[in-house]
Amino acid sequence: VSLHLYDRLVTYAAVARPDGTRQYDPAELRPELAERGEISPDSKTITFHLRPNAKFHDGSPVTAEDVRWSIERALNVKGAAGVMAVGALKSADQLKVIDSNTFQVSLPAPNRFAIPVFTIPFAAIINSKLAKQNATAQDPWANEWLKRNAAGGGAYKIEAFRNDQVLLSRNEDWVCGPKPAMQQVIFQTVPE
């Protein structure tokens, strides 16, 4: 569900299969929330330039600070940190806000997974202001609140949430890709 509710900096291109369905092509990265990225000549600095008109579902603008906070959160969430480390992302010291629409990552050495690691669900960009409002001393990253609430800006918004069903509706203001064909999607848990 999170792939539909949250943007990531980059995603994989979707390609047509012989049967007419589409699937991700792990050989081809595409911009999503970042409209473009730059790699330094020594391949140790990656700079992402965010889409200036991207907004979260509540209408607030997506900023580089939201990106920085979201990636720092991923580095502090059990399970996510190990996946982020594959791309040599291990510390908040590596994350830098250049300006409201520019985010930068520093690497200790070149790493071929440093950009692809931003495609994973753990690298979801979260509305940090909204998440922080729902954080507690015991849960500073709002993980418990985020289990049942969305703070994203992705292609879909949550319309209804139950333990056995999640109803999503298309985000008409989404600017990070082509509008999804389906206006609503239902994720239904079906007991065995």
C-alpha cells in the first residue's frame, strides 16, 4: 500500500510484458519526487533536485527537509537501516539540505546501489511536520501512528482504513508521474 501512498526520490521504469501487463525494469531508473539528480565526478556526492510543485496530501509543499527527515527516519527504523546500508547510507551526517528543493547525500566511497536504494518502500518521503505532531517520547519517528495513518503525497490517498481493508482514491494533484488509470483501489485481506 505504501508504494501508492508515498513518493520516493526515484523509481524504476515500468515496461510492457508480452501479456500486456506492466512490470518494473530494475535496469532503468526514473525520477519520481526528484525531477533530476546529479552525481559528483568522484561519485561520492549525489544531489537531488525536487519537483518544485510537489505537495503532500494535506496540501503542504514537499521540502528537502521532509526528504532529509524521512531518510534519517529510515536509518533509525529496525529493518530499514540494513537495507539503506546496501547503498552506503548509514548515518544522518550523510544527509544535507541545500535549499528547500535540493537534497544531498555524501558517500564514504562510490557505491552502485546508492541511487537504487531510494526506490525501496523504506525510502518513502513522509510529511515530517505531520509525523512529528504524532510522535511521542517512546516513538520519536511516529512509527505507531504511521501504521494506521498516511502522511504522504503519492499517487493515491487513503479514503478508508480497516484491519481487513484499505480503500485508496487517486490523488488528482499528484505531479510525480502520469495519473493512475484507476480512480479507486481496494486492498482486501482474504482469510485462508
